[in-house]
Amino acid sequence: MTTSFTPTETIVFTEDNPFAAPSALPFGAPPLDRIRDEDFQPAIGEGMRRQLLEVDDIVGQHGPPTFDNTIVALERSGELLTRVLKTFGALTSANTNDFLQQIQSDEAPKLAAHNDAILLNHTLFQRVRAIYDRRDELGLSPEQKHLVERYHLEFIRAGARLPETDKARLRALNQEESTLTTEFQTRLLAAAKAGALVIDSRDDLDGLSEADVAAAAAAAKERKLEAKWVLLLQNTTQQPVQASLRRRDVRERLYQAAIHRADRGGPTDTRALVERLVALRAEKAALLGYANTAAYVLDDQMAKTPDAAGKLLLDIGATAAAKARSEAARMQKLIDDENGGFSLMPWDWQYYAEQVRKREYELDEEHIKPYFALDRVLIDGVFFAATKLYGITFAERHDIPVYHPDVRVYEVCEADGSPLALFYCDLFKRENKIGGAWMDSFADQSMLLGRKPIIYNVANFTRPAPGQPALLTFDDVTTLFHEFGHALHGMLSNVQYPMLSGTNVPRDFVEFPSQFNEHLALDPLVFANYAKHYQTGAPMPIALVERIKRARTFNQGFALTEYVEAALLDMAWHTLSAGEPVPDIPSFERAALEKYGVNVPEVPPRYRTTYFAHIWDGGYQAGYYAYLWAEVLDHDTFAWFAEHGGLTRANGQKFRDMILSRGGTRDAAELYREFRGREPSVEPLLVERGLKSESGASK
């Protein structure tokens, strides 16, 4: 709810604020029915005030620092602030408005300063360091020892050892970065909305299904546009409807709208923000003793160095680019056979890839979608697979308040019926929701705090016309399984300390459970349970199932190349050194991809610089490579399952016990080696992606 109140006004935090006391709802779920937009700012301010008082109590103790009076005390601090920010973050990502965006802008630099007030506190760091120096003598459990090491490293990486003059500069840079990333998110959301393609004639939508046409009409109606249709933009460069649009000029218009959404000047242009973010991040890295941003970021990841991440990208990227060129040649032949009279361009790829898929695999997306009704995929697919592997069950609850009618809530229980978690899902696209799909939490699991996890998934699937079911593409099905893999990582966490809970792991490890969960979508037992016609309930015909399986490696040259190009752009921006001039964005993109040898003109990067939310406001700076790094782990793990009898309950329990429940309680590489019994192998990924045959020959 919005009011005439402007968020920059001073509002006193009072006892009637919904955040004043912990929620009395089951699991401590946020009371979203009582929280008003104007409740957030005073609660955030009070949360910061209380946490700083708690920190003052820690540093003001007269006795020597101990694990309990320093580390545990820090873990317990900030309870109010965490509760508020968890809820605030959910709404500003998935159900925002001008009022909430203004609060974001106002509070971002204050929150950055608050974080620095803790991590750059010299006396507090001395207490942490004293415990760290004696960690082997204190009789700590392995989890406690790792927690001490994580705290010590976090302080160092935040700049706790810097001289005061450098700390002052770092504080200023942190506040500026927080302001810029918040502004980037606001501008990009507006850019996607403004960039949507308005269609004046129904004929321009030739090739789209009736459901897609109805969705475009509904989007126009929401904008109060009569007798028009609107094709909304998703967050990526390529747009799904390009696979069906027969009119080449409309495909090109949609493509141009997508790639130029944030570089047309005016209030939605992100170029200046990007250029400043590149420069200030490089300066921060230099202050902290690193050659560039990527060196700083990766020092705390599994990859450790930009060279290690870059080698994986380039090794696979070269093979992927070669395959993409061969895929392009097949499509060009089809165009020539039809006397098209033009060369394949990026806006043609999706359409002609679909034509090749129909011709060579007899596979038509419109024939598949009726078997992938959203509710059935979620309940009889995603939930069913989790029950099969981990023994957990799901029951929808209608008594838990939500922030939008689209949101559904499920209670998750162990096999013995004991409560485990709450799970929210919010799956349809709205224009006040940022693009893409993600997992996050209203509360992280912690035995120390007696807290069970409250996890949510958000996606941007096309909303069906009124009275119609939501039918998914197989890519959408994969997205649903992927994001639920992240949710499982949060829900199955079983750790003592919140800092180590759930998905609080390195970026290049966090995508491992989610990508592993994608494999379950095609497990024969799981697939047969959910792939049923939405009208008749008939299972998908065996012949169609086999065609889907045969087509798994179809278009993988494109998919990998667009991903690798984006990951290399991320790395290129974040390997610029402090003081190095920030180049013009288009020329920099071209030069970077040519330098790395993966510039396939028909295959643009999955994200161009100006709308690359992952790296400018999503926390993946110098980390977009992580999806490929984690993919090595997920395919290698799936190979382990195959070697040990498949997706059995026993195998699921081992994966749960050794990976999903452990959070960040151990070094990620050690966790993986302990589970797998060896270092990960890249071979299963190459085979699964169709880049190498099972016999070992490159394709």
C-alpha cells in the first residue's frame, strides 16, 4: 500500500510497527498482511541503531575475547535489521513501486555505511583476530573453527587492516557503489517496461500461439492500450517469442528493443552507471591490495584466480563457438533452400533454430507445452522429485499472508511429519518485478537462533489468459527445477550458525545444487509423473518423449556460446585496473569478444553490458562464470548417481547429508571431494552438452 508520505521524512519507530516484535505466525513468517510500505524505513533505521548498540556491547567488554562473547554475539546481533531487510528485499525485487524504490535509494548508502561501521571497527577486529590466532587451542568444533575463519576473512576482505585514510576512502566508495547498484536496478526495471514492443496489427503476431497472443493482448490491456498487443521483454538478449514470430521485421524490432532497452538516453539509460561502477570497483580492489576486481572477488571462490575461471571459459568456449558456427550453417542452408535471400542474423536465430528442430527432431514447442501445465510440473514434478530423493513432503497453506495474489505458500515436512520449512513461490511476470528467476529467503535456518528456513522462488513465466492454464516450455520447466534446487539448498540446511547457513557458500558452488536439480526434470519416473496433457491427463506419448531426449544437445553451440560471451564480458570489465580509462561500451564489447576468440556475430551475448543485472546489481561481478564452473560439478555428480543406482532415496540422503545440509560449514572444494571421492571431472559436462561423445571423441 502506498501513501502520500515521502520516505525521506523522519518517522519514529513505534511499538505498533509490524516489525517491532518477532512474528507470531507459523515459522515466524512475515506478517505481510499488516506491513505497509511506510513501515520499512523506520524499522530499517531502528534495526541499524540496535545492531550498533549490540556491537558496542561486544567491543566494550572488559574480559578477554572468547568465541561466545564475540563470535556468537556477532551471530546473534542485528536480528531486527535482518528481519526487516529480508522482507524489504523480497518486495523490492518482486513487487516494487515508486515508494519502495525511493526507500531503496535513501537507505542504500546508509546500509553500506552501517556495514562498514561494523567491519571496519578496529577494536572489534582485534577481538576477532585474537580468537582467530588461538583457534586451534580453544577446543572448537569444526563448524565453530570454520566460522571463526570466515569472520576473520570477512573483516580482512572488508578492509579492516587498512590505515584510516584508506578506510575513509573505502567507506565513500562503498556508499557510492550501493547507490549506483540500487539505481541500476531501478533504471533497468523501467527500461524493460519502456522497451516492451507495442504491436498495432494482429497480423504482426503471425506464428504465435493463441495463448501467446492472448497474453500480449492482456499486457496491452494492463497498459490501457486499446486494440493493441504488447510483447514484454524478458531479461535476456533473445526473446522466447522470436522462435514463433514469422514476420522477420517484427523479430528484428523485438531484438532491437531488447538490446537497446537501456542505452537510449534519458532516465532509463544505464551506461554512465556501468562506467562508474567499473572504475570504483577497480579502485576498491586496488585499495585492498588486488590487481583488479576479478582478482579480489575470485580469491574467495573455488576458482581462486581469474586465470582459472578464464581457462574453463575459453577451453569450452572455443568448442562451443565452433559448434555454434556449424549450427548457423545449417540454418543458413534452410534459409537458402526456402529462397529467403538473406543472411542469418541474431534476430533470426531463435526462429530458424525452431524450424531446424521441427525438421530434424520432429519437435514442435507448441506440441510439447500442453503436457507441461505449471501446477502439475510444480506438484507432480518438482515436489515429487524432492520427496523421492529426500523424503520431504509439501502441503499448501492458505493461512499465511502473502505480498501478491500470485504467491502460493507450502509447508514442507520431513518424512516423519515434523516441520522443516516454509516455501513461497511467485511465478508469473509482472512489470513491477525484476526480470529472471531467483531464490531467496525470509529467514535462514539456524539452530543457534532456533530458526527454521522460510524460502521463496520467483520466476517470470507468461501469465495465461483468464480461465486458461499456464503452459510451460521445456526451458521453463528446467527453470522451475533449477530454482527449486536453490530452495532445497536453503530448506535442507542443518547448521548451527546463520553465517554458514544454506546458500551462504561461494558463488561458483551455489549454482551446483540448483543445476544438479535440473537433471531430475528428465528422470523417467519423475517425467512420467508430471508430463501429462492438461486437458485429458494422458501421458506424453513415448515417441515425443524420445524426441525431447534426442534433442537435448540441440542448439547447445548457441546456448553455450551466448553464455560464455556474457561471462567473458563480465571478466573483461572486472579485470580493468584502477585508473585505467573506461572505454566506450560497444567498442569494448567487440574488442573483448574478438580478443577471446568467441565472437560469433549471429550469437550475441546472453546479456549485453547495459542490461547485465547479474554483475551490476546482482552480486555476480566477476562471477558469472560460476554457472559453468558449477556445471562441471553438477554433471559429475549426476554421473555419480548413475554409477550408484540412479535417483534413489539412499543416494538422495547421501547428497543431502554431505552437500545440501552442510551450507558453508566447510571449504566447498573439500565438501565436494568428500562426497565424490575425487576431484570433479569435466568429461560428463562435455558429453551432456553434446561437445564430446561418450566414447571420448570431440564432436
